[in-house]
Amino acid sequence: MRKFIITLFIFSLACGAWAQKKECQRLTPEEFRAKQEAFITQKAELSKEEATKFFPVFFELQAKKKELNDKAWKMMKTGKNPNTTEMQYEEIVNNMLDSKIQSAQLDKEYYKKFKKILSAKQIYKVQHAEMRFHRELLKDVNKNNQGNKK
């Protein structure tokens, strides 16, 4: 779950960075996915056929994890209320932990689906490429923020 939250955070930062590069245009979710798909396809060395089969399943997983993340953020926001009781905080923490478990279960479930499309080595390369994609987005955001401060 933490990886997913970080991913969404990076995504939102990257949208801002890419938007500035596009003269304040916003990067739509479709554009983000297209860039992500192209990057992962290249770095993981997927064929067109593999990519065509893989990415609908990959994006299905991301959508389910986003739904979990949205619920977790909504729950976290309830804790900002100064009148939140200790019992409510306990419920929030337990729900957050449950979300992390559900996210890990989704990863395991989708790994089995991915194995029907790609080899374990290719799945590893996809995961590595996905991490690199987010790292590069963060670098772009940092470069852009440093340029804006000058």
C-alpha cells in the first residue's frame, strides 16, 4: 500500500512537472498511462503482442489499487478532525493495515494473471521498469522545482 501511495504522490507531482513542460497543460490520466506503457514496454523489452495482452491486466490492477488507496485516504482524512477519539484512531489504523493487506493480496493475485502472459523474468523487468518510470518522474519534478525557485 505504501508503494501505491508513493506512486500516486509521484504521479500527482509528475503531472505538475509535465504540465509545466507542456506550457501549463495538464497531463490526462490517458496521457500518463500512454507514457507509462511506452516506457515499461521499452525498458522491459516487451513485444507488441505481449504489451497488448499485458497492459489491460496491469491497468486493471492499478485501478483496483487506486480504489483501495482512495478509501484509505478518505479514512485518513477522518483522523484530522480534532474530536477524533482513540477508538476511532484505532479503527483508522486497522483499516489502513487491512488496505495494505488487500493491496498485497491483489499483487499476488495479479502476479498469477501476469504469469499467464509473461515469464517471471519479464514480470521482474516490468516491475523494475515501473520503479524507474516513477523515479524518473520524480527527478523531472525535482529539476522543474529547482528551476522554478531560481
